[in-house]
Amino acid sequence: MDYKESDFKSLRYNVRAVKDSKDLIKEFHGLAKIKPLCEIPEVHNGIPRNAIVRYISYMYDPGSPLPDDDLMKKKYEAAVLAGMPMANRRFTKEVNDLLVGGDKLINKAIVAFAISFNSATFSKLVAFQELYQKRLQDTFDDDYDSKDVDLIKAIDALEQSINKMQIDLLKEWQPQLIDELYNEVASSALGLRPEDIADKIQDGEQVVDVHPYGGDYDFKKYPWKGVRLTTDTKQKEG
């Protein structure tokens, strides 16, 4: 399908309008805030980072003019438009791996990019997933009545809502991307994402609140269990 430059004006980051000689990450402050995108080297497995960023944008930006009716066709078209490397008019093995979800680094970037567009849906997904796990746990409680149809219906409804939100975020159902999405869901639910930890530290919270050697163990004095006490330390202890 032939596109005009104006077709891409609805992209949040109009990567189509930027010359290949310029670094897209540096051109768009919003892209620079998506850490997994920045972690992609300038050339990754023989693929320029600019081409990867363009591909992700054409595939997962809600403003992309590429039609969603045929997923594999959209992937191919996005890859061609992005300038993915080819050999003998075929994509390289590395590009094909990327297109089918075989590149973990790119999967992580795709999920982060998608979440940046719809953080509300992602937050809702985290909450629904936690509720879903709780409802499942309810079925194992001693007082659970196997005839409780309402609870079963609630679990089914939650599952359907979760599946819909996954599609809303990623525009596709690819196992590798879903796995990466759930890594983010789990990390977010536990508050283990780097940005969450940074926020906790900034607020003066203790990030790690565990005492594997007992509550009275002094980590400042003995950084790790089994540290050999020097003669000087023993004398001070005595």
C-alpha cells in the first residue's frame, strides 16, 4: 500500500518525518524517556536502532495508518517502511526473529512503548490481575462452596477482561510479548520496577525490608553473613 507523508501525522512521534542520519531517540524526548528503547544499541543484531524504533512506532502507535486486519501483513509492511535490512529481497534471520517475538530485548521495548501510550489500561490490567489471583485463591479456601456460581462467573469475567486489555495494549496476541507484558505486570504489582524503587528511595523509604539473619543483625557492621571477624573487631565487640 502506498502512503503519503501526511498519513503519518497522527503518530505521537512522527518518526517518518525524521532523516535516517538523525538519532530518533535524541529527536523525541518522549522516546528518550522509554528506558528499554534507550537500551537498544545503535546497531542491534545487524539492525539499526532507528529501523527498530520506526518499526515499533508503525506497529504499536494507535495513530499508525497501517491497517490491523492482517497482523502478519502489518508486521511485514511496518518492517519494510522502517527500513529493516534485507538480503536477496528477504529479511535477514535477525529481522525475522524480531518479527515473530524471538528477540527479548525488542519485546521488552515493545511492551514499554505500548504501556507508555495507555498507562491507564496497564494500571487496570495490574489491578485486575491481582484481583484474578485473589479470586482463584478463594476457590481453594476451606469454606468455598463448589456450587458458588457467582464466584466462577466473576473469575471468567475477569479473565475475559484481562485478555481484552492485553489486546488493547499490544494490538496482538503473541506469546513472547504477553510473557514480557506479565513480567511488567508482576514487577509493577510488587513495586519492583526501577522507577518504583527510585521513587521509594527519594521518599526516604527502606527499599529492602528483610532480615534474613534475624531482626537484631547489624548490616552496617557486618555486610554479609559469615564475615570473618578480625582481631580488632573482636576486641571492639568484647
